[in-house]
Amino acid sequence: MKLYNITNAAEFLNRVLACRGMVYAVEADGRAQDLKALAQYLISSNMADKIDGIREIDLAVEKPADRALLLNYVAGMKLNRKTA
């Protein structure tokens, strides 16, 4: 699934860590990188707060409930932007 215009990367990465199954970032050539491991590193090193946002990310999510968690986050983020 592709997600676009994530404004708060640190909050999104925390949602990724909340997922119960594996979450992968899929690169253009089809290679999948463990996004949960990267998220843990970026958050623990305080680098996640320095990321200015995520313009586009292609994800492969193991569990349907995790897919719903991430989609609900992005949908809520967009709704909050419209009401602000």
C-alpha cells in the first residue's frame, strides 16, 4: 500500500512500532526493508523528530489489523489538517 504526505514522521514511525506484525518499506526495485527496525533506530537516536515528513512510502504489512492501524492514522492526519 502506498501512503502519501505524512507530515509527522516521528508519530508515524511510532505507529509502525505499534504494529503487531512485520512492516516493510518496499523500494522501487521490489526489495523490502524492515521498517520496524529502522523506526526503532530513528526513534531511539532522536533522529525521527528531525525528519521533515514523508512524501511517499510503499508498505507491505503482514497483518490486516496493522494495515488498518496505519491507514486510520493517515486518514485521521488528513482530517485534522482540513479542520485546522
